[in-house]
Amino acid sequence: MNDERRRRELADFLRTRRSRLSPQEAGIPVENARRRTPGLRREEVATLSGISLPWYTALEQGRDIQVSEQVLESLVRTLQLSHDERNHLFVLANSSVVPYVTVGESNSPALQQILDRMGSYPAYVIDRHWNVTAWNKMTSTLCGDFNQIAEIERNILWRVFMMKETEARIVNWENVATMLLAHFRSRYALYMNDSWYREFVDKLCEQSEEFRVWWRRHDVSGTSKGEKVIQHPKAGLLSFRYHSFALPESGDFVMRVYTPIENTGTDEQLKDLIDESRLA
């Protein structure tokens, strides 16, 4: 069943990449006659990749066929995939690269000490499902106390797509949401043997139109960094860069740290928030 799901994902990914590439971009002369197919046709992809049309059709239909590295590299060139998309294609085409799901301990005293030592930098730890499992005081100041909310509201994607208060605070919401979703889509491919992912995606597709539309685009990204601009009710406009760091000693957990963007006044505003919380 997991292999079948992976093949469906592969088929969907190939179709979306094919449809976005115009014949002109692929170097194919186009007559003035109207084309019914957006992007490249299957036979054009097959010809450019040096493979038979029936074989490529079977691949795009999610059939159980073996794919060589040489063929995958041909598809990478034909579809003009980015580095992240190439990695995603290889993951979907080869079940042997899907990792065994491990369980680690995230909330060790030492790890909490590290978070607390970040000072005015918001920082938290997320598990393989993107649930926040540990955080520091500045994260609570900006996002609220995670101890006081429902478990699903600790999930980063759920917060971004389903919690209107969170969405309203993120000035560059669409950019943040699409970047996070593309990174999550790459992680999804690695953990398709975990039923939680499928159930969670189904739930978001049902309840968020933006998530549903963007999920169908099958955008992927290996980038775990970006920028976020927050409108805080007390501190005003806060501009951050965020970076994510894997915690190999803690299984599939990641620490995400937000650092103020220079010359935006954010660093000073965060220090004022800390001083105000101490006086409260």
C-alpha cells in the first residue's frame, strides 16, 4: 500500500512538472494550431528523454515498474527540474531511500537549556510531524503559551493555514505559507509509511482552500530557512530570518531559530519586550 501511494505521488509530480513546461522552453517548434494539453505532451517528454511512450505513460499512471537512475536523470534534464525537485523525484521513484521512522527524546533538560539561552531570539523544536515540542520564553511572548492550547494548534502548518489570528500577524503570509508547504511536501515524500501524514494532509485539504490549491501544485523545496515579518500588537513590526537545524541525537527533531534582520529595529524591540515582561 505504501509503494502504491508513492507511485501515485510520482505520477502526480511528473504530470505537474510536464504541464508547467512550455514547448518553447523545451526547444520544441510549435505550430499555430491550438494545443489542448497545457505544457508538454507525454510523447514529447518520452522523445526528449529517449524512452518509449508506453513506458513513460505507465510511469505517469503510477504502474509498478522499475526506474533506472539513467532514466531519472533523463527526466530531470527534460523537465528542467531544480536541485530540490531532482531529489524529490529520486525519493518518489526509489522506495529504498525512504527512511525508517525513528522515535527520539526531544525535551531533554540540556535541550531546553539551549533554547532558554537563546535570549531574545525566538526558538523552538519540532518533531517529524512539525508539532512544537519545546520552546523558549520569547516564543511564548510572540506566539502565546503552547501549554495552554490544543495539541493540533502546536502544529506549524496548522497554525499557518488554519489559525486566522496567526495568519493575520504574518505580514508576508503567502510567501511564508507556500515556502513551508513546499518544504513539508518534500518531507511528506520521505515519510509516506507514516499514516499520520496522509490523514493530516486530507484534513487540511478539506478545511483550507489555500492549502488544497497549493498542495495540488506539488511544489517542493529542501530549503529550511526563510524570512518572516510579524505584526505584533505591542512591539509593532518584527522582521526575522529563520534557520532550521537537525538534532541527530534526538531522532527526527529539528530546532528552528529566528534571528532579527539587521537594520529593522527588531533586535531592540525584542529586548524591550523582554524588559516589559520582567516588570509585569
